[in-house]
Amino acid sequence: MLLVLLLVSGYMGLHWSEVAPQLASQAETPLQMGLAGPLFWPLQCLQALVVVMVCAMPDLLLRELSSLMAASKALTLVVTLLIVITGGLYLLHLAVLTEVLALAAAVLLARLDLSRLRVAPAPLLSACGLSVWVLIGIGLGTWLHSRAVGLVG
């Protein structure tokens, strides 16, 4: 399943390499140009890292989130609004939601496979290792795209 995770993240790197120039050419406002230009790759990688962190340490994150929400009603409202707004934004762009769900499924399958093999590092170590693995796959996908464009163009 680690190879499947590498292939999924490699595909995401290939896809993002193809989409980035198209987004930059379609940008109309300065904000869109900033998000499609130099901020595109850091934001996409940050999104992938957040998905890996949430999927690699769900019990730890949910325990901390529930204790934070139990602290006060105001924090409960803020966290709930943040989750609903973020979920709504992802639902508005179903292509992005599809990428996030595919990456999350691959991370969870890799984590399940590692636990079946009785390889259970600390949650933070597991999250960091899987994050590095996903970033390596994204880098490989980007490199393959640049090689293919160099051979064709």
C-alpha cells in the first residue's frame, strides 16, 4: 500500500503540473494570479500535508479537538464554523474534493497495511514519514511531467 500511496501522490504531482499553467493563464484578478502563480505549489503541498496529518493521527487529533471544544461554547462554535466553511469550500470545487479523498484513502490504506504488519511507530513519526513519502511522490510526478514535456516539446 505504500507503493499505491506513492503512485497516488505521483499522479497528483503530474496533475498539478498540468493544471498550474492553465490556472495562471486564466487568472483575472491579482488575488487569483497570486494563488495560481507562486503560491500554487506551497498551497497544494500544504493541503496534501494536512490530509496526511489528519489521516495518520486521527485518534490523537480528534481527542485534542474534542477536549478543545469541551472547554467552551465559543470555541465549539468557532471550530464548527471552521469545519463547515472548509467543507463547503471543498464541495464547491468537486475536483479538489476528489483529490483529497483519493489521497486520504491511500494514506488510510497504507496506515492499515502497516498496522497489519505490526509496524506501529509513534503517531507523529508515522505522520512525518507518510508526509515525506507523499512529498516524494509529488516530486516524482512533477519530475516525470517535466521530462515528458521536455521529450515532447
